[in-house]
Amino acid sequence: MNVLVVGGAGYIGSHAVRALAEGGHHPVVLDNLCLGHRGASEGFALEVCDLMDRSRVEAILRAHQIELVMHFAAFAAVGESVVDPSIYYGNNVVATWQLLEAMRAAGVQRFIFSSTTATYGEPKTSPIVETTPQDPINPYGRSKRIVEQMLRDYGHAYGLASVALRYFNAAGASLRHDIGEDHHPETHLIPILLQVALGQRPHMTIFGDDYPTEDGTCVRDYTHVDDLASAHLLAIEQLKPSQFQAFNLGSGTGSSVRQVVEMARQVTGHPIPTQMGSRRPGDPPQLVADIGLAQSILGWRPVSSDLETIVRSAWNWHARHPRGYDDRSNSAGR
């Protein structure tokens, strides 16, 4: 298929682009380079465009004869969404609606959406299944839940075939390609730890050690980005007219912040100093996936999502690219 990868110059999107190409598809990257990087889309067609420019998005869909859209272009910092929810509802909800309307005008009826475990909020049971009530506790999670509802409604009214893939914590760097994680500013745990190991930060802050978990720090389910990318290819086969489906993507195993810190020390050989900070607003104590549905329906298996492989692959990339992508100056700030 001809696939438009929205946000394909970003972290997860760039990995999906390569998985699509390896799977025999023809990816076209659409990115406004607000958070993405030209270097992450090197070798692939790149359309620099904002989703709010609906007429241009429609023209791109028609020009490339797009048959399927994968949507990765979202803001995803939980703390920022609490402080400034406006930009999250604008970018994650309104811009997605503009994309869906451009697709409808161009006759594109297949859609795979990058969703999140944040739609579940603070679930009362663990691991989390897809039928767990969605009760997000921060604007980021609420913005993703709203889009999921939009997809259900567009399926019912307009015949849209859609799949939402609810990521737990994406992590690591490609095991086959020279791409990785490069955010400015960086908010994700593993890259921050590696920046400390590289001497780019003096220490890493642990936000809260009084959670109801084994060591008091937050527990998350880390999933290798290559495994996430492979799930998107499998999801293509599950797209059915007028239907919306959702799948959890995780490793099925939780790791605490302290466990990740220790793994980073082991992999890098650096001491990686830490300091304690207060809890961040909107952080649930524990999020671990039940991935049985993705295994049984998609046939998906996370093969690279053990914590050591994740951290080692990220370290290999960051050690080679201590300043991230060389074209960083070409990426406009938000």
C-alpha cells in the first residue's frame, strides 16, 4: 500500500516508516518538523506540512494516491499537558479531526492511530486489559481518548476502518537502522539517564519514592520501539470497514524507575547520580499491559522488549549521536 505516515520524522513514526518499507509498502512521511527531524526520514519521501492545513493535506493524499494513514503526530508530555492543556487539545484533537476530514475528502478509509495507556488513568487492576474502563487523569490521556471516540463515530457514520494501538512506554533504538530517540527537551526516563551517563546532565531526578509499589517508585511497562513498529504492520491486516479496534502494546512486564536506573548503570558502566524530587502531577503509580489480545488477534510478539535490550540499544544510539540528529537546527521549536 501507499501509506502516509503522519509524524513519520519523529521517534516511533520513523521506526514504523522503515518497518513499512521492509514489509513491501510505500511510506510517505508527513511532518511539520515541530518535534521531528529530517535526518529521521532520510531516504524517504517527506512532505513538510501541518495538519491544520487541511487543503494541503488533502492534496498530498491525492498526489501520492494514499490508501492508508498511520498517525503518530501528537504531543505526549504528561506534565506539560497538565500545565498547558490548550496545546494538547489543539494538536492532538483538533489537528487529528482536520486529518480525518482531509482523508474523508480524498476517499481514504483506513487509519491506524498511535494511542496510549494514559487513556486508562489509574486502573484498579493490573495488568491492564483493553476492556479496562478508560478514565484518564491528565489532558494528554483525555486528548487520546477523545480521538478514539472520534474514530468509533467516523466508522459508524462514514465507514472508516481504524485501529488504535495503545502504547505503554516506548523505548530503545532501532536494532537495524541508525535511528533513535531525540526530543528537545527530553522528558523520557531512559534517554535522560543516558544523557547523565554522557555528562550532558549532572544527575537524574526520581519523581517520587512514596508510591504504593515494591520500591516506592513508579512502575512502567517498557516496549522496544522496533516491536511497536512491527505491530503497525500486523494491524493493517485487521482493518475492517466501519469497525474500530483497540490493542494494548507492551511487554507484559513492569519495571520500576529504580530498576531502570540500575540497568542503565550496568549497561553504560557509569554511576549515573540521582536525586529525589516530588511526585509529578498526573503520574499513576503502575501501568503494566495485558497483551493477550494483540497476541491472539494480531499475532504480535514483543521480541526485543526485555529491559537490557531496550537500554543497550538506546545507549548504542546515544553514544554514537550525543547531540541527536545532525539537522537539529532544521527542526523548528514549538
